[in-house]
Amino acid sequence: MLEIDLQLASCNPDVPELEQFERWVAAALAGARDAAEIAIRIVDEEEGRELNAIYRGYDYATNILAFPAELPEGVEAVLLGDLVICAPLVAREADEQDKRLAAHWAHLVVHGVLHLLGYDHEEEAAAAVMEAQERVILAKLGYPDPYADGTALG
């Protein structure tokens, strides 16, 4: 069972519908979990900047932040964590990178869910593994390779 708490705190009109988020999250979770609860908060740049400064120490808005659930050792729960996505930044990046907006949203959601599952891109080898997973998942969803143009997510 997949449960998404979609929180719209953005004025941006181009935010996907809940059904799209459900599709993208389910694709990222396929084979990893049977059940999950995720909160996805869609924000504008001011809140995105504030959260990035508080939690990562960077004084600028970022496209996505992932907050894995912090559960006690050995506790299994369906709670996976939270994603915060900056809608104006997603739109700007899609335009600058000449990508379809829906494809960029899908990429960011898949990327964020993989972070919640424990993937990271801090080391080159880990980044290669994570990007390969993203490519496979996005291809199954019918989206092109998000890294084909050499653009990387932060």
C-alpha cells in the first residue's frame, strides 16, 4: 500500500497531480517495498532556500531535499520519509536543460525516493549506481535518459 501526503505550499501552477506522484513513487519503490508512507511538500524558492540552509547549510533553494525517516534500530515501518520539491526551480531547470517538464518532475521524484531508500551520490561509484537505477526506472515510465545531455542533479 502506498500512501502519499501531498502538501502544496507553492504558487506555481505547473505542479503535477497526485496520481502522477503516485505513479512515479510506485515505480521507484518497485521491488524495494510493498508499502510506504511518504510526504511530498511542494514549495516556492523562499521555503526551499530556508530548508536548504537549515538542513544542508546552503543559502539557496535546491530542486529537491530528501529526509529519510529516522526510526529506531530494528524497527520496521512503512514510513519512508519526506521529500521537499521546489516547483519554480523544477520549471526553470526543465526549461534551461530543454527537458519536458513532466520528465524532469518524474526524475526528481524518482531521485528523491531513491535517497529515501538509502541511495546517495556522494562518491563516484555510488553516484553511478544511483544514476543507473534512475535511468532504468525512468525508462520503464517512458521517459528519456535524464543524464544523456551530461546534466547531473545536485
